[in-house]
Amino acid sequence: MRIDLNADLGEGFGPWTMGDDDALLAIVSSANVACGFHAGDPMIMERTVRTALARGVDVGAHVGFPDRQGFGRRQMQVPAAELAAMVTYQLGALAGIARVAGHRMTHMSFHGALGNMAAADPALAGPLVEAVARFDDSLAVSSSPSAAIEEAAGRYGLRVATTFLADRACDREGLLVPRGKPGAVIHDEAAVLARVARLLKEGVVETWEGTLLPARPESILLHGDTPGAVALAKSLRNLVEDAGWSVTPISRPHV
């Protein structure tokens, strides 16, 4: 009865802030930290890592396309070998900052359009997951359900921490519904909490098509850049704990 509560953080740039990272780091148990490509910069990364360490929060690299203007949510056509090098670059950046701060990187996740493309395409998932394994095969890959990523992780000996995105609709395969479609992003807090409550109690999630999909994730993720993220995170943590679950960082056993 353990589950991780996770958030995407460190997504500002220079003087521009995105979300209330400090408040969220008092609530979540793990954080996916932007590594400077879709958002973030060295100072924001360092500040996020040091705060996470002080609060016992795991940190992982949140790697994406080099697309700050589009926040990494636009598809880019880049050769797989080049993308794999970009993954390695971003992993190295956060791992180095974490090491100097006295923390350690425990996991990684693919952000935005890069994550959606890899989740749907085994030919892309393979080299990207291989890059993670070559960098550090002790890292967990935090991912929404994806046969492509799970198969690649199994091939390269990586653990997948299956993650439920509380505020994002999924299709009958478990893949995220593109943001441009109606209902892809769930803004109503009551609806988000109802989905999580059903997940914890029944082990299912209602898909975008209206079917029920079995789900037993290790982590529940929310987006730190959305309005009301802190209030939602507090409500989610209360819901999880009231249901008898222990909120536990992603690196610890969830069995």
C-alpha cells in the first residue's frame, strides 16, 4: 500500500518562474526536474535539487526536446541517435548537480512531445531507453503505460515505475491523449480526485473512449505548471493517505 506522489518541477528559466516548486516540494515524494532543454537552467536545477534533498524528496531528470519556446510540447523531427545524445546530455547535467549538492538522481522521465512519441514508437523508445541504461542502469524510468518503453526497458535491464497522470486522459492502450483533443487535460479538481480515488480503490481508470483500463501504478503524477497545482497536490496527498496508502519516494520498494 505504498505509492509515490510525483511532480514535474524546475520548469522556469532565469527570472521567469513556472509554478510554486517550493510549496510542491513540501507535499510530493519525488520530483522530475527539467534539465535545461524544454525549461530550466543550472541555478533553478541546483535550487530544486537542494530543496528536494532537505525535504527527503527523490529527484529525477525530466528530459525533453530542445524547445523552450514551445515548452517541449511540439514534435520535432530529430534523428534517433541525436536524440539519444540529448538524453545523455540532460541526464549528465542533473546527475552532476545532484552529486555536488550531496543528493543522487534516482529516476528519469521523458517530457512532453518526446515522451509521447517514444511511448507510441518502439523504434524511438529503443535508442532513448538504451541511452538511459548506458548512462546508469540503476535509474528507474518513470512512464505512463507504454508497451514500447516497457519492452525497451526490459531489454536493457531497467526498472519502469509506471506512472498515472492524474490530470491527463489516456486512451484504451494507456497512452496519453494529445493535448489538442477535448478532455485531454482535466482541469476540474473534483474530477481529478475522483479518478485517483477510483484508481486506488478499484485498480482501474476510465479511458478517453469510456472503457475501463486496469491500472496499478507505482506513482501518481501532477503537473507543477498548471493553475491550482499546490492545492490539488495537497488534496491528492490527503486522499491517498486517507485511503490507507503511504506516500513513498519512487526509489523505494512499492510492494
